[in-house]
Amino acid sequence: MPEGLIVKALSGYYYVKPAGAGSGETIQCRGRGVFKKKGITPLVGDRVIYEPTENGEGTVTEILPRVTELIRPPVANASLAVLLFSLREPDMNLQLLDKFLVHIENEGLDTLICLTKQDLLTDEDKADELTKQVSELYSSIGYEVIITSSRTGAGTDQVLSRLAGGISVFSGQSGVGKSSLLNAMLPGLSLETSAISLRLGRGKHTTRHVELIELGNGGYVADTPGFSQLDFLELGVERLSECFREFVPYAAECKFRGCSHLHEPGCKVLQAVEEKRIASSRYEHYVQFYEEMKDKKRRY
Ligand code: GDP
Ligand code: ZN
């Protein structure tokens, strides 16, 4: 029986792109009856086996094993999270950036950081300094960083080629330029973008369905706000330091097992912070998130 990829899920239907089919060719499918009984939900991004039915539609009969599975957004087999942060409008917020990174690390996805709206930086902003600082910090930790502008087209080809061959999710606060970057990468696509003033304080309209956008280079992007709910409810406090990837080699050498890296003697993370081998901004955010998590625990 034929194999395909679920590229869209909407109102109980799954739109399956047959393996090897051209772009835009999909078959509207229902899930097999037994899925419901077993509590199996096909997700966008699932590779599936389907059975064509007489009316040109089909039935998804089997879901092939998933490599990754995200809950919010509900996407299977995503391998890369593209994290967008604008340099201006809204201004760079490293604490929020680190929070997104913790969530992505926890999901086990690769990360690409895009610093967007480069064209908005002027000389008065000491533009180069900000861009350089942020991109050097995160590159030194081991993250890939691309500086982009949807206005000038800077960096867009580079992002597009990084997305080839896999499924990616675009993440970032509302208004950072996710839709604009996708539109800039894909002439012909026209996702709705809106002026930030309309959105501030109101939150983004929620996406009702998830859909994969085909990039033409074997890559797909899930067009969803992604990781929108950034609370730490699902993450145990003991996992937090693992989500700061540059802490890991030091944490392994701490004197005490289960070291919180807050005040313990013989803590190698603290020592690395003192010796400036771990950036102070990253450590400060670790402490803030740690306390936030402890607080939450107390309240629930
Ligand atoms: P999203 O909410 O992340 O999808 O953000 P949008 O793509 O809707 O963009 C939000 C606002 O920022 C819109 O007014 C865009 O025109 C603007 N914007 C997006 N990218 C850029 C950029 O590279 N440069 C400039 N100057 N403005 C941008
Ligand atoms: Zn420690």
C-alpha cells in the first residue's frame, strides 16, 4: 500500500501527500476507525501508509514510527526549530531567547537562530555591536545563527538552504517576522502579516489548524506560532541545567550529584561563570528560570 506524508490536518481529515508526488498533490484521508479506540492521533508530519478508497479519497491505515513529536504545535518528525528574534521592534530580549532555547533543547530539536529585521538597525543603535554580541554569544555556545532581513532579503537564501530535506517549525514571539521571512523565502507564498501595533497586548490569533508549507528543496515548514506557551510546567527543575547546553560539560564535574549550580561548594558551573567561560547573562537566566520553576511547583 502507498506511503505518504500528512501535510495538513483539518476537521478530522488528513491531507496526505503521496511519496514522490509533485507539490500540491494531496489525498484527503480519514483515519482508520481503530485509531480512535486506541487513542492514536495522526499528526501533521507523520509518514503514513494509506489505502485509497473509490471516491478518490483514502484511509490512513498505519503511522510509521515518529522520530520526534511536539505537542504544541502538534507536529511529528520535526528536526529543526527555527527560532526568530528581532533585533528591533520588538527589541532583542535575551531572557526570552534563552527561555525558548530551554524549551527547544527539552524537545530535542536542532536549533537555528535567526536575528531578524537587520534593516531596522541604524548607526545610532551601535548596530554592529548588538548583532555581533548576540551572534557571537550564541555561536560560541554552539548554536547556528543567521542574521536576516525580509526587507533587503539578507540571509533568506541561507535560511532556505538550511531547511532543505527536513521538517522545521518556526518559533518566536508574535511580530518578530515569521510570516514575512517565509514570504521572502518563497515568492508566490503570501502569508498574512500584520503591523505590530495591532498585535501588541492582544496576542496572536490562534492558528486553528497546522499545515506544512512545502519549500521545493525537500524541506517543509510548519506554519504555526510554535512553542507559544512558555511555562515550565512540563519541565522538571532537575532537567533545567541540561537545557543550557554549554553548562553540561561543567555540570558533569560538579562535586555533588544533583548540584543545583546555585551555591554548592565545588560547583564547576559556578566556577565557569566566575572565569567567564559561561556568559553571565545565560547564568542569570538559569537562576531566574530555576526560581520560576520552584515557585510554580509550590503553587500547584
Ligand atoms: P510574525 O507575527 O512573526 O509572523 O511577524 P510578521 O511577519 O507578521 O511581521 C510583523 C511586522 O514586522 C510586520 O509589520 C512586518 O512588515 C514587519 N517586518 C517583518 N520582517 C521585517 C524586516 O525584515 N524588516 C522590517 N523593517 N520589518 C519587518
Ligand atoms: Zn554545580
